[in-house]
Amino acid sequence: MPRVRPEDLRSHRWFGGDPASIEHTGHALQAGFSREEFEGHPVIGIINTWSDMNPCHAHLRGRAEAVKRGVWQVGGFPVELPAMSLGEGFVKPSTMLYRNFLAMETEELLRCHPIDAVVLLGGCDKTTPGLLMGAISMDLPAIYCPAGFTMAAEFRGERFGSGTGAFRWAKELVAGNLRLEDWQTIEQKTWSSPGTCNTMGTASTMTALAEVLGLSLTGASSIPAMESRGNALAAAAGRRIVEMAWEDIKPSDILTTASFHNAARVSVALGGSTNAAIHLIALARRAGADFDLDAFDAIGREIPVLANVQPSGEYLMPDFANAGGLPALITRLREHLDLECKTVGGTTLGESVAAAKVENEDVIRSFDDPVATLALAVLRGNLAPDGCVIKPSAASDELQTHRGRAVVFEDAADLAARIHDPDLEVDATSVLVLRNAGPLGGP
């Protein structure tokens, strides 16, 4: 592939030797670097969403160092840039409110600095789409490197997922069926290491879709946070991003309408988060791809759930990874995907999973034995005239068609004040409605 010349690098505008650029060169020297390290070398940004307020990303400082190691190995010049970290556990009223802020921050960090290419470090729910949206808009060579998922928890001999299982135990506590001491044990175990939730929630879904879109190295989304392979992959991303800077391979060279249809099909097969619809559409708009909610709806009706992972299934992300992970799942979908789509690894999607195989048939099912036949459905009506997304595969059968009395809460404060009131007029058939908690009413 043709390589750009050093003088064609974007960073040459800063470090090209023009006497007028003394401030740029002088400050690089002030930082303790020699001009041999940065002049004529690709400057690789590492946008890191590490934060003390986001334990899912607690290990990303180490990941950034691994990326730097890889960049140095092949003659690049790495620079780390901190960015907003959207930790689901602490951010109120919702991380969704801040996704676009992170997208803007990512884009502008890249625009205003002498960056030739970038490695993006994230993982927690809205962090992935936020980083990718900004990188797509800026359109510099980019690789997304996910945080990985937390370890599996166990209580009373039962493994349970962070989020899915914890909320179930919370209900048992409120109902008086669980001792406070036991609840505190569950609190300690639910997220027992750095990393994102170990169920197929938004974090696991979006990191998988980043890989399907071709923006991560193969297998990146199936590595637990605390495995040494995570740092090895980060170093590989560092080496590869330098090559991409010289080759000038940008998101616009990788992302197509077919890429987004691939991602939607994989999302459905994963039993992925309904948030994937929101984020994929936003990413497609940034990329100029033809993909909308109607496309997601049609795909949701043709692809069954194949990943037997909570909340739609029985297992957790460590089990999914051991069964072959995302590359193995993609092999189940060969006939339904455009395998000629490109990836940051320099291969096609099909080539990237050529050696993958399913190691556990119960964790990664076949079309003949799916977990569920319907993973996602788009509904429209007076409550959602523009459409809303539900996940039938994670709902009880009796709720697929349901009629009940509506119990309405005016806002989050009203819900908090009344939900545990013994005199609340509610029964097992009631439908709870929370008003004024969306993009307009919530903030």
C-alpha cells in the first residue's frame, strides 16, 4: 500500500522545521523529548477515558502504557490525552446526556493537536459510541481498544451477572428475603474487578459492534479486563496504528452501509442491548451510511439470538469468550454478513475470523437451536410515534402480550418517594409509567 511521506503527515504543520513553529517544537522539547523522537514520526494520540470516578476503566492507565510501548516499537511518537469518562455507576441523571459531549471532546482533541492517528481507550456503555462518533467525524486513522469485562460473581453457589443478577438480589432485599449482611456481600462481588459489566448489556454490545464495524483488532471485545492479553492487544494496536498513519487508512475507508448492516445483524444475534439501535444510527449518520431504525427492525425479524448470555440467556461474558467469543459468533452468521467489509487490521471481516471456531455449542448456538427467535422489535404507537425498541428475548413470555392498570409517576422524585409505599395501589399486573425522565423532561 502507498505510504505517505513524513512531510505529508498532519503533524508536520507543527513540527516541520519552520522557524515560526518554534513554540510547537520548543514545548515538545520542554516535555523532555528530543527532536529525533517526534520530527518525521507519526504522532499517535491515545485518548484515555480513565477516571477515579469510573472503576470500569480503572486499569486503562496500564493499557495506555501498553499502547505507547507498541507505538515506540515501530517508530511512532505516542501522546496521551485524557477525556471525559462516563461511568454508569456515578453519572446522573444519565450518561446518555453526556455521550455527545464526549464525541465533541474527542473530535476537538484530535482537531486542535498535532495528531496523525489515534487509539481510543474506553468500554463503559456510552463511552464507546462517544469516542467512535468523534473519531469518525475527525476521520483520522483510528483504532478502538476496549476495556474488557469484569470477573464473574458467585453467591450461594450461583454465578450472577453484574447488573442483571444484582438487581434481582436487590428486589429480594426489599422484599425482606435477604439479610443485610448477605446484600453487602453481593455488593462487594457484583463488580469484583475493573472492567465493564459481564452481561450482554450496552458495554459488551457496543465493544462487540466496534469490532464488527472493523474499528477494533480481531478478538478485542472478547478479552476479560484483567487478562494479560488485554495489554498485549493494546501494544498490538499501538504498532498497527503507526502503520495506519503511514498508510492513511481512515474510518471513511472502512465504514460502509454494509458495515452497519453487519453490526446490526451481530447485535441481534448477541441478544444485545436495545441501546445499540440508538448508538448505531448515530454512528451511521456520522459516517454518511444509509442505516436507520427501519433497517434495524427488519434485521431484528430475520436473525435469532445465538449468544446464550444474560440477560437473554444463561451464561456470562467470560463463558462467551471461552466459547470462542465474537469471532466464533461471526462464523455462525457467515451467510448473513458482507464478509468483504474492511477492518483496521488490514484484512476483510471474513479473513479476520477465518480461523475462529465455536468451542461450546450451548454458549454460542446455531440457527437450528437458537436461544430465542426474536431478539429485538421496533414498536410504534401513541406513546412512541417515531418508534421505540424492546428486547423480547429478555422478557417473560407472559409479558409479550399484556394488559394492566397504569400506575403513573410524574418524575424520578415521585417514583423514589412512592415506589416502596405499602399503600401504593399496585399489583402483579400493573404497568408502571415514569414520566418526565426523557431527553426533554429528565435533565
